[in-house]
Amino acid sequence: MSLGYGRSGGTKATTAELNAIFEGMERNELMIPTRLLTGYVPGAEGLSAVANLARKLKTDRPGLVYLLDPVMGDAGKLYVAADVIPVYREMLPLATIISPNWFEVETLTDIKLEDLPSLRKALSVLHERYRVPNVVISSIPLTSWLSSALPSVIEHPSDTEQLLCIASSFSPEHAQGRPVVYAQSVPLIPGYFSGVGDLFSALLLAHFPRPVTSNTDIPLDSESESSLLERPIAHAAAHALAVTHHILRLTHAHAVTLPERERLSTDDEADAVEPLRKTRRMRGRELRLIQGQAAIRGVGVDVKPMVVWEDFWDS
């Protein structure tokens, strides 16, 4: 059962069991992925086993696209053991893309994000010290300092609460040796939903184009195809953001139709007294993935492009 319900059952796989599964897959020649996504692992021992697998796959398959979602916590609070932090830092150079939230960026970089200079410094640490090519941060509350720093071409209406998504991409070929930073905002949908980060990361990896090689026959006849190759992380982030938001709107629209006892507001004290209160609420907020299959395939979704934050690095 999902931890999102507040109570769970069953057992956790041990590190030895994880390694046995990985070894069995390798013996049967099943370790041949072109893409890899890793997420929530609550302890350092299990995460080290995952890190060893990622390291081996990257060595054996240099073209592997690896998305590392360093799931550690949110809103200033860790929900994993603190000993995973150094393991995640060791894993960062393996990743093609990382998708931390605001708190996880602060945790990985030891930088409190409180203004534009601190955000610049954190992204520089991730790109330069840890050699991460692509960083995507989603679900960022649009604080006053962040809102005032955004260029006008990035829509962020002041009359509605917004969440911001930032994508930063770096390669030695970039002009002036600086990462290119993109941003886009979406309206905040009220309530807590479990699994949103997992969905976003999966979509981000799915929409990230395959690396281009000299043997890859990819037509560049249209401007959109050319842009996709020039700005792959912006393309992927825009689609992941649009589909995730579409699924959340479907889920919220369903949740508000449920009986009152299944749509009570989040209240930690009341939930502690009556655990089923949270269970009922979260059951009604299960992401509507089945009902949103068309959106996941890209049908009926309005994709707003990520916008280049032109003066991000200017003082």
C-alpha cells in the first residue's frame, strides 16, 4: 500500500535481495536499457546498491539516458535517513538529468535558496562541481523575490497562485560557458496529491530525446524538430509539466465530487487522531492516470513552451 495513505503494509526489499534481482536480470541478459530512472530509496545501503547498478550500466552503455530523482524530503523536512545525502551526491555525476524539488536542491548543495544569487550559486554547484548536464526543478512556490526576478515573457499572473518549473542545461558548447536556464509557470491546484513527482520524472525522461549520433537519421526539416535537438531539456520539461498539470486537474475535478468525509482538508492533528481520515482523503486523490491516458499520449494537452530566462546570469 502507498505511503501516501499514511499507513502501509508488506515488507521492504533488503539490499541483498535488490542485488540478487539485479544479478538475475544480468544473467538473463535483461540489463540492456536505453533509459534508467531511479527514485525513492529510504536508506544508504539500498541506495548504494542502486548507485552501483547505475554506475555499471553507464560504463557498459555510455549512451544511457539516466534520470536521477533524488527523493529525500520536502517543505524543509527529510523523509529518508540522513545517510542517503552523501550517496546521492556521489551519484550526481552519473546522471543525464536530475529532478530535485526546491528543498532537495538546498540539501544537495548546502545552499539556502532565498534570492536570485543563491539560486545561481546552487545551479552552478550542480553543473560545475557535480557535472550534471540537466537540472529540472518543479513545483516551486512563486515567492515574491522569485516573481519579481522573472522576466515578463514568462507568464505569472499575480491574481492566482502559481508554481514555477525551472530547467537548466549546461554543455561546454554553450555560449560564454554558461548554462541556459528556462522557466514556465502553472496555476496551483489546491490539496495534496501523492506520486506527482514520480509522474513528472517519468514523463520528463520519456520526452527527453535520444542522443544524436553520426549514425542517427533524424530529419531536421522543421523548426520544431531542430529546436527539439537544440533544447532537449526544455522540450521534455514543457511536455512533462503540461501533462502532469492536466492529470492533476482531472484528479482535482474528481476529488471535489466525492462525499464530504472523503474530501476533508489536510490536518495533521486530526489525521493522527483518526488515521482513516487521511486514508479516505488520499484515496479520493489517487492520480487519474487511467482516465488521463489520452493526455499521457499527448492528446488534448496544451503544451506551453519553456521560456529562456535571458538575463538569469546577469548581476
